[in-house]
Amino acid sequence: MPTIALLLTVLPAENVYPDLSGVGGRSTLISIVGALLTIVLIVSVLMLVVSAIIWAISSSNGNPGVAAKGKVGVFVALGAAVLAGAGVAWMNFLLNLGDAL
């Protein structure tokens, strides 16, 4: 352990920052992530509609097993939509953070 402290005192501290101008393709990254999030939102809305219809029909016909699966499908679709929306906010945060460095 003392060797680490000695090593840290001997080596001078360097201020190293990433070269963000060396990495290109920010606009490509934005378009790819935007397209993927659009697909996720479309699929989650379709899944929500289908699961809600299955839940309603099976509940009215007295089939609790299928109704439970429809209910799970509704909650999974809502969770996917929430995560996709949070992904947009997270991606915007990271892009703004990269600009600030």
C-alpha cells in the first residue's frame, strides 16, 4: 500500500481530456437512435392495443389465465414505452454532456 502512495507522489498529475473533435458521426448516431426509438414506440403501442383487446375479451368471456397474460402484456408495453421515452432523455443528456466537455 505505501508503494501506491509513493507512486502517486512521484508521478506528476496530468490533465488529460478526451478529444471529442476526433470522433465523427454524431449526426449518424442521432439518426440511428431516433429511428430505433421510433420503432420501439410503434411496437409498444401496437403491443399495448393488442394486449388490451386480449385482456378485455378474455375477461368478459371468463378466462382468467388469458386475462392475466393480457394484463402482463399491457404492463410490459407501458414499461417499454416509458423506457423508450427515458432513452430519449438519456441520449439528449449524454449529447449535451459531450458538448460541455
